[in-house]
Amino acid sequence: MIEVKHRLFELVQEKEKALGRRLSFSDIAKGSNVSVKLVTRWLDPDVPTTRFDAHVISGFCHYFNCDISDLLYLERVEQ
């Protein structure tokens, strides 16, 4: 089986390093034009992200100045 995964945590770390400061969930939400709750869900390591809405992906890609392939990837998982 193949699952869609994301690299949001890594993108946050890269942006924090470039800015020289921590990003709050609110910063990410405002910059991406999504809710803080959605950012929180995507960054919660205990809850797998299973919904990938176009406006969310577009918002994250805009905020992090990245391509979709920098945010999302496919991973083969054993069942």
C-alpha cells in the first residue's frame, strides 16, 4: 500500500532556521491562510494526516515558498 505523507515539520524547521526564530502555530496559520487547528493537526505526530485539501496544500506551499513535492511525498507501507 502507498500512503501520502508530508514534510511540514521539516519545512517549519527550515523556515525557523532561516528566520532565526521560532514560528508559532498562529504564524503558520496566518501565513498559510488556514486555521490554527489545522496546523496543529498536521504537526501532531500522534495523529496521521489523511486529508489533503487543495487550499491547504496551496497555502503551505505559498507560505514556505516550496513546490508540492517539497511538502508531500508517497511512502510504501506494509500491511
